[in-house]
Amino acid sequence: KVVRRLQQAMASKGDFGGDETPQSDEVLQAVVLADSFDAKFYPITIELPRSLLPLANRPMLDYTLEFLVAAGVQEIFVFCCWQAAQIQHYISKSRWTTMPNVTIHTIVSPKCVSTGDALRAIYNLHIIEDDFILVSGDVVSNMKLDPVLQAHKLRRKADKRAIMTVVLKQASPNHRTRSADDDTVIVVDRHSNQLLHLENSRKKKFVTLPTEILNEHAAAQFRYDLIDCRIDVCSPEVLQVCEDNFDYGELRQDVIRGIVIDDVYKYKIFIHTISDEYAARVNSPSTYVAVSKDIIYRWTHPMVPDFNFAGDTTYSYSRYNIYKEDNIKLARSCEIVRDTVIGCKTEIGALTRITQSVIGRSCKIGSNVVIESSILWDDVVVEDGVHIINSIVCSRTRLLAKSKLMKGCVLSFGVIVGPGVTLPADSKVTTCSEDYIHHGEITEMAIGSQGYGFLWTDPDLEAEEAEVQESDSDSETETELASEDEESESDAETTNVPDAEERKWLSEVKATIHRAVEEDHKIDNLRLESRALKLTFEHRTFYDMALIAIKTLMDIAMQREDADAATAVSQTLRRWAPMLEGYLTSSDEQLGLILALQKYCEENRKAETTLMHALHVLYDLEVIEEDAVFEWEQKATGPEKRFVQQCQPFLNWLKEAETEESSEEDSDESD
């Protein structure tokens, strides 16, 4: 069984109990984040956590743990969220429970939804007291960690503010292991290797860099040739930073960027670059295929199939990078061309051709089958005449006679493709019902009379992929640097986000407000939630959020049946509009909010007479000021004047109040 010193160490910490305090300074510790907090491998990860996806027929997690153990790590905490029981079960039945000189614990926290949440949970367990290694559970690497650790400790000794070292691999922008959404630009001091700035956005064509960085660091260098390996050496202060900043979610865009720009603690982050060693993340289907091939090409040596490092495989290596386990049956006329892994108890029929693929254990592959650049997991049945091109096929799937999978197909567990059916490119098929789908949607599909499965789609993900392709296309055709005028124009355009992101932004803001109203949250909690939400959409402003929020609150008021429209608006805004405190930082933004309210009242007949009540409440709450109201009054033309006329009692009241205040000031001065 898994050794759980954690249980003995943590008195009064929920499931953890005991008296002993771990001597963290005596052992080298590592934290493995076994959850990805995204849906890039959907629909597969509906049923299986990403860290257990087979990579050249070994669970991904094995490569990460092997890397850490080889580096001399003595205590590993595997942090699990989604499908945590599967990870716990796998570790409990694996060789890792009996591995000498290392102790592996699992930490389960199903409510975590981000890396920031995970690090805050780890901080509150008080299990890390010295420098530790933080890695993602999808990392494959054969690099030596000792030079990174020693460099980090030397920097810490000289400057306690040096709290993190990030490992980056030198590679071209189009390197096969670079994720499609990775467009990271890094600014670093080339003498000290201090990280000065990090930005990852395919929407922006320029990097916005504070001039102070260039003033303070004459050796600042822009790097666009580095891949983030998600291997970090951290000091405990990193966990403290996450605890102090509840809205930090994503490790790079929030935590690291937050540390770099922080002016209070002035912590520092450094980078360590590698070039000859291997390190990569499996964080998308494309990198899944790329890293699988790298293992086959032996870039990850000694973590290659024929080293049988897990102890429960029997692979042998032959020419052309072909790896075969014992007890397989190959027809004499079948052709295994090159770069292929075949698991034990697999049978391959006559005249079948397989190249650059991974075939799992106990697969039954018929005759006249073609499999190219694909990955088949265990217990897959492929009948005669099937063609599989550049696809991923999960366990217990059946492809009936003469069916075809075009490029980019993903078949999740237990799918059946009917005879003669051709699945279009990029089809993602699952047998899960809607009850299990947390991202995207499923629909009926033409999968054959004997077939079984549903088409899974995610409009947001598809839009992101299209955006990446468009960005790549644009970058290939651009040959000139933009002038300062072009840069200004580009900055202005960043507010016009793609339709998919616009939809996501709108739905997230609306859902947050509706949830707060329905569950009667405290206004402070709503402020915190909305602030955290805004930070996840870096191109959006609080003014943008205010415009959506005011319309959403008006919608909520209009849906009330327990009061007339004017009363409903007054009560709803007085209760919830305090969330907008500090959102509008100029008179122009306040005017923009008033115009948005006016437009809402124009387009919604029920709200037509409620504008004055809304403005009065917003003024009382100091969301808007009289200057903005008077400017709106003066600029009104044509049909807009009817709303000014409607609001005349409020406007007169404002003017009288302003006159009285002026008179009082004059009286005070005369006294």
C-alpha cells in the first residue's frame, strides 16, 4: 500500500492526523499536479485523468515519477482532483509503493479548479517547508535536476527574494512538442537569467513592456525560442504568494506574472534553459502524438520501451525503431514498417500495414488493415479492411469492417464504429451521456446501424483552434515590423476579441451574477468572484464587466413578478450594483454606462420608464457622479431627449442639491 506519512504528520487537517512533524528540510520534496484543469483531452478525460493516459503503453504519470526519482527526490506528493480515485488506485497497485528511498503520497482535493487552488491547498497542509520541485503530471524528461537545484540554492543564499527557478527548453517556435496555444514571449536578463516579463497571447501582435524594465536591466533580452517544460524549483514563498492572492489561478499567467510585477515583496524568478536534454509536456492531442514519437525515436532515453523501466513489460528493440513485447501474433504477410510499438497478446492479420503507431495490449487487428501515425490503446478490436489515419483510439473500442477514421479522430472508451462508416476528420466520439459532460456538448451522429457513440463538440475550443490557425497563417505572411502608429492601432483592436471568447466572457459574467443572486451571496463575495473572473480574461477591463453586469441586473429585475418594474429595478440595483464599486474610473466610462442603460430601456418595453430609478440608485451608490449625468443630459439629441425628459425630476433634484452645496461652501468661506 501507499505509504502515508502525510496522515501521521497532519494533526487537525481533515483526513490527515497524527503527531509526527515531517522533517522537510531533511528530504528533497516534489509536488506533482496530476490534474490539468482544462478540457484539451475531452472526451477522453471524462473517464480517465490525463496523468493516466498511456504514453507508448505506459501511464503518463510513470514518466513523471521516474524522472523525479532519478533526480533523487525522496518524497513526492501527487495532488489529485478529477478522477482522484483512479490515480490513488493505480499508485497503490504499482511498483511505486515498494520503491526504495522514496515515499509517495496522494493528496485529494476535488473542489480545486485551478493550479492556484491546488497550491493554496498544499500551503494549508503545511507539508512543504523547504525548496521543492513542482511539476505537472504530464511531464516527460531525462534532464538532470541537480544543476538547477544547486543554482537555485546559491541564488537563495545570496538573495532570499529569489523564490523560483523555471526550466525552459530551447526550441524553435514551430517545434513539434510546442502546444498550439503556446505563443510565449519571455524577457530575461541575459547576465543573471532573471525573468523580467512573460506574455502568452496569440491575439496580440506586440509585447507591452514597462519602460522601467529596460531602464533597470540594460541586458534585457527577448526570447521566443523557449518551451515551458512545467518543471520548477520553488521555495515555500511561492505557496505563500498563492495563499495571499486568492484570484491567482493559472500558474504562468497569474502566479508567475504576479510575482514578476509585484512591488511589495519584490520577489524574483529566474530561468534555467536546457538544449541537449529532453523535457516536454503532454498537454494536448498534438503533443501527445509528438511525445509518443519522441519516445519511439529514443530522445527520452533511458525512458524508452525496451528499457522496461516499470518492471512489468517485456519489450525488445529491433531495426527501424520497432518495439515488440512477448506473446504477440503477427501474420507472415503483415508489414510493420517503422517507428511502432506493439503490446503483448496483440494479434495482427494478413496484409495489414502499420507504421509510426502505438498498438496497445490484447488488440485484435484483422486483415487488410492500414494504421498510420495513430495510437491504439488496450483491447481494441479492428476488423478487416479498416483504415486508421492519425487518430487516437481508446480501450475497448471496436471498428467494424471497412470503416475509416480520417485524420484527427478521437474515439473514447467503448465506441463502436459501424461497418463501412467513414468518420470525418477531427471527429471526437464518446459513449458518455449528457449527465457526465462538463464541457462542450454531445449530439447524435451517423456512426452506422451497428455503431454506438455520440459526437462531442466544444464551440469554444473549436474557435480557439481556428484562432490559432489564423494566427499562424498571419505570422507566416508578416515580413515587416509595425510602426508605432500600427502598434497603437493593434492595441486598440485587442478589445475586439473573437466571437467565441466574447460568448465565453458574456456567459461567465452573467452566470456569476445570476448565481450570486439566486444563492443570495454577500456583496463582498460577488466582488471577489467578479474580480477573479476579470483576471482570467486579460484583454477585458472592469468597464467591460460593468456594462455586462448592469444589463444582467436589469434583466433580473425585469423577470421579477413580485413588484412593478420601477420598484424591481430600484431594489435589485440597490442590492447588487455595489459590486460595481471602483469599476468606472472616469467620467467617460460613467457616461458609457448611462448610455448602455438608456439603450437597454429603448430595447425593452417593460423597462422603458425605469431609467430614472436606475440612475438615482447608481448615483446614491456612487457608481456614477453628477458630472457624467449632466454630460448625458447635454449631449442627448433627437429621440434620446424623451429619456432626459423622463429623468427630469432626478435631474432637477441633482441641480438643486448642487446649488445647495455651493451655497453652503460660500457661506463657510464668508464665515
